[in-house]
Amino acid sequence: MAKELDGSCRPLDAQRRALLGFYRRGCFADAALGVARLALRGGVVRSGLLRDGSGPAWGARGVVVVLGLLAWMGGRDPATAADRDDDEPEAPGLPNLYLDLRTSYSRVPAGTLSFGFSSPSLSSAIAAFQQLAATGPATLTRPTSASQGVALDVPLTIDLNDRITAYGGFSASTSQGPVGDWSDFAITSWSVGMQAELYQQNGGALPTVTLQSTLTRSVPSSPLATTSLNTVIEFGYALDADETRGLLAGVQDTRTTVDSPLAAINRNLVGYVGAYYQRPDNWKLTGRFGVQSFGGARLLARPQLQPFTQPIIRLDLDRMDDSDNRLFGVTAQIAWTPKPAYQLTLRTPLYAVKD
């Protein structure tokens, strides 16, 4: 996540300062007012923002109106913009922008689905569902068989501020069923979502409340195409002022619909508790332990995928920087179905912009 904002915004009294102000998180109002003043003096036209033929007089008035609206939406008092102390530190610049690459390997017992925790497991489950749909009834019931897969999740992620993150991208995978060779590596789904801290503890008695919601659609479209909504709400209670140690508790709800009325995937619910610890050298270890309850599934004329309620465990080891941005991460997950399903995920974010 991005560095915490200090809430200060310096007055904008030059063209470059005004333009850069647009990229300051939390300082839109001051930036808007600064550029609006330049527009009234003709500065917008002289600076080249409006070229010949675009109507300088109309353009300047339009910029004033639009930026005035931004100032109003920012909820800041225009009269106080010039009264701030020039010695106050500047707010951060551009928000974090990166590809949060996740490469995962999964192995699931035949005849079941394991959604597990979060997006990598969900994309693997969708690929496994397509594989099961194409598998003969006899292979689904083999007691010693298992399916395995390799998935690559490529979400473009932007940290809008220290509380809100938005992302969207695609997942590609290859899988091997209980019999047969590996399938071709291809895009299997796309997803969009967001994560928001609804409440921050900040040393108080109440825990931080985080909400994450992801919409996933399988591709290509087919009678067995699926649409999934994965929602997680997590409570994090820090045990120290630096938030290097803490406790976790949360619930994950996954609901999946199938385009064909001849197939259905029932609700998957995970409840868990956990803890985290971050060392002074910024290595962070997080553990979550809980119970996964899967309602089963029906696949055309195939045998029913039986429901189950079984334990699930996940361990995360992450390397963070001083601004709490993830540099590298490894996740290991075991979910009993009731036989164990395994997943190992490697996280290697590629930053285009990093605060």
C-alpha cells in the first residue's frame, strides 16, 4: 500500500506546481484552484494547454468551471489555500501503479473443487471446473487421481490512496486432469475488483476493517461459462503502535453462477482467524487458519460434487519496503476437501510507479 498521507497541501502559485497538483492524492481542490487562477489570467492558453483552433476564450472559461467543480468536490475552503505554511512537507506524488503478478501451482483431488482464499485460488477453481466438465464420469471417482494446474494472474493495480486499491486484469492457466496431457496455456478468465479500508485502527481500541470484492468471468463464453463474486471482510487488530504485530479475523464469501441451467456451483464460505508479525528488516509472516464450507456442484450428467466442511490453512511470507509496499511474496495453502488440496503462489509485483 502507499505511504500514509500527512493531510497537508501547499499553495499552488506556479503553472508547474498547479499541474503537478492534479496528481496529489487528497489535494485536488488546491490544484484546481491554482489552475483556475492561471486560466483567468490567460495562463492556460499561454502554457500551451489549449492550442490554436480550440477556442482559447471558451477553453479558459471551461477549465475554470471544471476545476471549480473539482475544488468543490474536494471539500476544501478556497480561502485557506494561500494561508498554509510553505514549510509543510508536500503530499505524495503519483499513486502506486503496478502489475501484481501471481504465479501459482495447484493440486486438487479428483471429483471436487477447492476455492480456498482469494483470487489465485478462484482462477484455479474456475479452470478446474472446466476440466471436470470435460472429464468422463469414471475418472471423477477414481480414489487416487488428482488434477493439477499452473495459473498466472496479471492484475493491473493502482493504490488510489493509503486506503483504497483498485485492480483489473486476466488469468491464464494450463491444467492436467486425472487422465490425459496438459492443456494449452491460454487465458481462462478476467477479473476486476477493489479493496478498501473502511475503518483504520490508528492506535484506537477498534480494529481496522478491510473490504475486498472481486468479480471474475471465465473465457471464452460457452454454455459452462461462469461468473463469480468473491467478497472478503477482514478485521485486523494491531498489538503495537507500529502495527508490526497483530491479530486477524475474517469471512470470505464466494458465489458462482453457471450460464447453463444444466450445471450449478453452490456457495463457498470461509471463516478464519490469524496473526501477523513483521521483522525490523521488513520480512512479514502472516498465518490464517479457518474452516471452508463448500455447498457442492452439479455438472451435467456427471456425478454430484459432494459438499464438505473442512479445515483450511494459509501462510504468507512477504518482503516489504519501508512504505509497506510488497516487493516479493510466497503463499502456501492447504485446504482439505476432505483430502488435502495444495496451492503454492509466488507474488512478484512489477512497479511502473512506486511511492
